[in-house]
Amino acid sequence: MSWAGFKKSVNRAGTTLLQKTGQIERTVDREFTEEEAKYRIFEKECQALQKDSKAYWDAMRAMTAAQTRIAETLETFYGAADRTSDGAMAGHAYKRSVDELDTVFNRELDGPFRTTISEPLGKMCAYFPVVNEHISKRNKKLLDYDSARSKLRKLIDKPSEDPTKLPRAQQENDEAKEMFDMLNDQLIAELPQLLDLRVPYFDPSFEAMIRMQAKFAEEGYEKLSSVQRYFADNVRDDYAAGQLDAQVEGILQEMRELSICGGN
């Protein structure tokens, strides 16, 4: 930071302190305050959307990977028992189905997700530091204006013996006000425009998200439905009637009766 910049920072810190103690009047711009509040909500929501969309896709990627590992284990279990049984055939078909589903995810969905959702969110969030820099600059110029205005009023109320002080203070006040008004008016005009653009900007991403979710669900249903033919038609009815629970409990009881699992 240059010496001039350091002096400005010190002067602004002093102005802030004097404003807190009521010695310098603070300019209140309700229009800007309202627009900034709306912008802050938008900023927070976009950052949360970026974080949640990444978490969602990471979870999808983790789910397909876990599903593949489950299929590998089941195929091993059933294949080791009897490779010609319906269970072994179902295990193999399930493994093949989840492999295909994982391929669909990585080849047909992962890339489009980055292109249509992740990257647009990243680009939108990249604007926030730039906008925040403009807001910070506007707030600094407001402190400069409040300070210059205070000095001018003091000279008007109590004229100095130096006749050059009042014109100089007037010039400093006018220049500070002009700089502040320019930044303030720009933000008041452009912050609402930025917020108005959010819906058309995110429309394609929203549509892409729905289409990709539907694609994954449809592919999953289609591929996993082919595994159902290896199971008896009455399995679903038995489950609804609670008969499968009884079968599982019966097998567990047989396990308990084994000497290596029993309590004796």
C-alpha cells in the first residue's frame, strides 16, 4: 500500500470512529441499502447452490461406485455357491446392469453436468468478488464524502482566518460527492439488473438438471428391470405379506443353532 493509500485508510478509520460517537453525520441511502440486501441474499443462495450441486453430484458418483462394489460382492457370493443357479444368474445380471449404469453416468452425464450446471454456477459466483469490490469502494468513497462534508460545515459555521480554506473544503466536498454519487448510482442501477438476469441465466441449468436426473432414473429402471426376470413372480407379493421376513428369521435361527454361532 502506498503512503497516500495508507493515509486514506487511517482517515477513513478515524471518520468511522467519529461517526460511531456521533461527531460526524453518517449518510443513509435507503435505496442502496435495500438493493444491497437483495444482492446479499442472491450471493448467499448462489454459493449454497454451487456447494449443494457439487455435494449432490459427488453423492451420485459415490452411489454408483458403491453399487458396483455391492454387485461385485453379490456376484462372488452367488457364483461361489452354484454358477448355474438362478441366484448366480441374477448376481451376474445385476453386476452387468450396474456396470452399464456406471458407464452411462460417467460417459453421458458427468461431462454434461459440468458443462451445463457446475461451470455456469462457477461463472456466476465468480462475479461476486468483483461486485463486492465495487461495493467496498463505494463505501470508502462515502466515508470520504461524509468527512469532506463535515469539514465544510464546520468552516461555514466557524469561518477560518485563512480565506483559502473554505473554497478548498468546498472543492473537496464537491469532488468527493461526485465520486460517491457516480459509484452509488451505478450500483443502484446495476444490482437490480444482475438479480433480474438470474432466472434466464439459470433456466438452462435447471432444465439440464431435471433431464439428467430423469435420464439416470430411466436408465436405472430399464437396466435393473432386466434382473427381475431371475426372481420368482411371487417374491413381491411374499414381501408385501411379510412372508419374506419369516423366511429370513428361519434362516437366522438355523445360523444360531450352529455351534460356532450358538451361545453355548
